[in-house]
Amino acid sequence: MVAGLGAVRTETAAGFGAVRAEMGAMEVRIIKWFIATAVTLSVTLSGIAFAIAKLVH
């Protein structure tokens, strides 16, 4: 019975490790998406501001 509990603990620890790895990968993807979105919005808004300024003058 004690040997069975050790196997269960090992499986549980491995499962938690896999979940942590998936969460880390997801965090990296979210950060990359956030940075790319911020850059895209900045470029777009700069282009709009430049176009408006060009039309006004």
C-alpha cells in the first residue's frame, strides 16, 4: 500500500509540473501578443495623426 502512494505522489507531481510548464508558455504568448498589439496600435495612431496633420496644414 505504501508503494502505491509513492506512485500516486510521483504522478501528481509530474502532472503539476506539466501544468506549470503550460502556464509559463501561455504567459509568454500573452506577453508577446500584448507587446505586438501595443506596437501596432502606436503605429496606426501615429499614421492617423500624421494624416490629420497633413490635411489640416
